[in-house]
Amino acid sequence: MSSSDVHQYLEKLYKVPVLDVRIEIEKGKYIKHPKKPGCLSPPMPEQKFAYVQLREGEFTYPKLFEANKINKYENDLKAMESIQNKEKNKNLNRLDIGGWFA
């Protein structure tokens, strides 16, 4: 995203008053191997940082997630885990195979 994209994104979507946006791209760093000091890893991917200066006024963090959606997601996750546990424990009472096959 360019600086104008970030500026429009914050103002239109989150209704945050933005004064200035600066973009900085940090090159990927090399990591030294702990046991082989002469070996380096391939460079890590580049990272892009956006520094945003807000206009005067009071800023409140926008609510990104609604409580209903979070609770629904947690309920779906619990239901999926219970189904997986039932499938996993289905063959534990069989005598011909061990429990670690199930």
C-alpha cells in the first residue's frame, strides 16, 4: 500500500483524522548460524512500516470485532473439537488394535 492508500483507508474505513503518512521499507536481515559463524541464512523478507500522524482531536480505538461474532466463532471451534475427539476415540475400545492407531 502506498501512503495515499493508507491515508484513504484510515479516513474512510475507520473515520480517523489523518494529517500525514510516511512509509518505510526495512530490508530483510541475515541471521548468523549459532554454531557456524561463517554461514548466513537467506535474507528475511522485507517489512513495510507506516508512520501515521493524526490530526488534533480525541482518538478512540475502533471496534474491529463484535462480541457476537467472537462468541459464534468460539462455539464453532468447540463443536469442531468435540467432533474430532469423537472420531479419535471411536476405536479405543477395540481389542485388536492399539490406541495409538486411532
